[in-house]
Amino acid sequence: MPMAIVAAAVARPSARLGPLAVEAPDEDAFTLAMAAAEALGERARSSELARIDLVGDHAPEAEWAVPEALGLGGVAIHRTSGGPAHLFEAIRGHEGADPPGTRLLLAVDLSRVGRATGTNHGALAVALALGPGPGIRVDHVATHARSPRGETEGLRVDRLGRPHGSEPTALLILGDDERVVAAARTAGGPGFATSLVPRAPPGTGPAPTTPFALALRAPGVDDLPHPFVLAALGAERDVHVRGTVTGSVAWSEATPSPTLALSAPPVRDDERSLDARSEGAYVPRPRYIENLPSRWRLEADWCPSCSRLTFPARGACAHCGRTQELERRSLARSVWTVDAATIVRPGAQPTEFDGTVAVAGAYGVVVARSSEGPRATFQLVGPATPVPIGSRVVPVLRRLYPMEGEWRYGRKAIVVAASDAR
Ligand SMILES: [Zn+2]
């Protein structure tokens, strides 16, 4: 039985370059994918997950880093390159070849602005939980070379529906503005409820794969099951998707970050930029890797003697010293309360943060308390602004600094509710 999309979540990058959404210096494919996955909640951490599909701009390290960050050791990973055709093929899955159980699909599309190839567009990450349904099912995917003879040549509506014997009742057309408007005009004949998605969400710019997120928000479907046809218009190839809506999809958005305005395209990493040498708190790689459960999953040790939590987990209770039978528990990521706050101005940062400070300027640092009690220090996401004591923050996974040829990642915090107390 084909899997259906049962829940979806989207994460948008927090920087802007003119009208385009682009990655901030502390964001990349990994952090965007994780933000989307975490917005799915328990569905992305379920022990029922049989497989994770990574679609798009994921780095090779994502194959171990994504399961590590989700606490899903041993889950099967399947990688696919980007673009609408691969995305929809990954959603459709491979009947018979897929392990039984639910699947998590993480699709990431980084910004292409300033790159030599590809169209200019913004970045986005989409996380999809796939299961037996009800939801949105992809039944058939076909790609066609873009016709050189006309903008809408390959998009006549009668060609979309009839070969498969069922007349589509809704049509979603995705892609760059001009072709979409022209195609929608062609498609908007009687008998078709045309859903036109002429552009990506405000600030994200036109993006060939981005509007897929919008396709899931197709307006009211009363009759179920409900066949649909979706066309994603690419620069060279068009992708036509036939599917069935069998029920509504749970939709969520990642915690929005404060916006950072950039004056130049995001800097792409090279060997030199990743070779930062810290004069501050140097953490050898083995120790960094060893501490990932606490850094990434906020794992604490719970002590059965005194019923207290020690964070970060260190194999011993900080309160009574017990080292046996400690239980690993992840602290809630939902809301932490600010106990203390400060701003680190340019020049005062540890050297490993030189690169991000050069692009993003001063940053805030808070000491925050989890609802379970333990405290932690977090750098704040976004431009530095004063944060009143008592404000609420949410810890999110971000890039911290480059070291020994790679980015180090950890939890930073987003202010979700500033306290009125001064
Ligand atoms: Zn204890």
C-alpha cells in the first residue's frame, strides 16, 4: 500500500537578501532540516520510523548527524538529489522495497542566489511524515522535457488527466511566475477548480521546489478520496504528479527566527573558512562527538536516589554523586525561561565566532532554565537585542563555529515571548 503524507512541517531560513530568503551564517541544510523535523514533533522521533529519506542539498555528514540529532540510531537512510521529480519519487516510495513502518522525509533546498548555476531563489526545508494514511498520496510521477515551442506547450490540461482515466478536479501549478500565470490561464477552463500558486511565500522568492509546501495547503477538499494533479515547472524539465487526497494533513511551522538582513549572498564554506583555530574554548572532536546527546538532544542524567536531573549528562549525579543506574532523559525543547542575559559586542567574542560576527554583528547570550529545572547557556539567534529576565526562549539546533575542517553544531535559542519585567 502506498504511503501517504500524514503530517508536514516547514522551516524557513531567517536571513533576507532583498526579497529572497537565504540562510543566516548559523543556518545550513542540516539546521533547516532539523528545524522542520522538530516542528513535526513526536512523529519525527517515533521508534516506528523505518526509514529517513534525505532529499536535496544534504551534506554527506547528514547521514549520521540527522539520526543522531533525532535520537534514532540504526534507522535506514535513503539519499536522493534535489528537484521536484526526485522529491515526488521519494514521497511515492518503492513498494515492496521499503521497510514496513512509517517514513520521515526531509527535503532541503538551499538558496541559489549568487551561485554560478541555477536560478536565483530562496531556501526552504520541508519535513514530511509518511504513513498508511489518511493524507496525501502520490500515485504517479512523470517528467517531460520543457518544450521549446511555447511556455505552456507541455501543460495542456487534457494531457494531464486523461491518460490515467480519471479527470482531475483540482490543479496546482507550481513554478516561476511567468509560466505559471500563463499555464493557469490555459488550465482555467470550466470543470476545473484551479488552485494557482503563482509565487512562493512572501520573502522566499520564486523557487521550483519551494512551493511544494503550498501544494499541501490546497483549499478545501470535501469529497474524499479526491484525485489531484500537480505540475512543477522546472527550468528544463516539467514534472507532473498524479495523486489522491484521502484525508487532511497535519501542518506545522518551525519556530520563526528574528530576521537578519544581509547585504551580500551567504558565504559558501571552503577549506580555509572551516579551519578556524580557537583561542577560546577549544573542544577536541572526540569530546564534541561524545557530548552530542546533550548538545543536540538536551539529554540529562536523572538520578533515582535524589530524583534530580544533571545537565549536561556526565555519568554522575551533580547533587549526590551517584554514578549507577542513571537514566537518560531529554529536557523539553518547548519553552525555557531566561534567568540572565547579556550582549557580546564585536571584538569581545571568542575567536571561533569571528566569521559569524563579521556577517551578523553582536549576539545575545542567555542563561535559561528548563521547565524540568536544569539551566543552560545559549547564544541567541538573530540580531542582538536586550532580553528581559523572565522571557521565554526555545532551544534550536544551529551552526556554532567552524573547527578542524567542519562546522560544529549545538543549541542556540530563539526568543518567543519577551517578558515585560525589567
Ligand atoms: Zn542524585
